Amino acid sequence: MKVDIQSIHFTADYRLLDFITKKIEKVQTFYDGIKSADVYLRLEKDAEKENKTVEVKINISGNPIFAKEHSNTFEAATDLVLDKLVAQVKKHKERLVAKQV
């Protein structure tokens, strides 16, 4: 699976990029039909501590799957997004199996 990561208004460290890539690639263990993933990292200009945003769009046949989370670190936000993505991918896979029956 191809993972495209874009950091908006800052330069991401290679360790962060590697961490996110490995986490996003784990989603493919739940469904083989994933073509690619687009990840957007944003630093929000808020006074809040949870100013780091991770948005992920997973491209599959049909409608893409999208999740977005805020946290105080990009790693924590990635973990939260991953939970949402896994749930959505499993639900998508269940719908496909139900259509085949």
C-alpha cells in the first residue's frame, strides 16, 4: 500500500513519518482492497494543548474512508485515527461480505 504523508506548515521528522507509515500500513491486515492512504499532518494555531491534527483518507474501491483526530502529539493522534480507521474498514468489509451472500 502506498502511504503519502503531507505535513502542512512544518517539516516532519523522518521518525514521525516512519511511525505513521508503519501504523497506517497495519490497516491493510484487516482488508486487502486498500489501494493507498493520504495522511495530512497539521499544526493548529490554537491556545489549546491538543493542537496537532492527523487526517487520513484511505482509498478503496467505492467510497474512501476518512478519519480525523486531534491530540497533544502526532503519535497519540495517529493512534486515535488508527482505531477509527480499523473500525470503518471492518464495517466496510462486513458490508461487502453481506452483499455477496
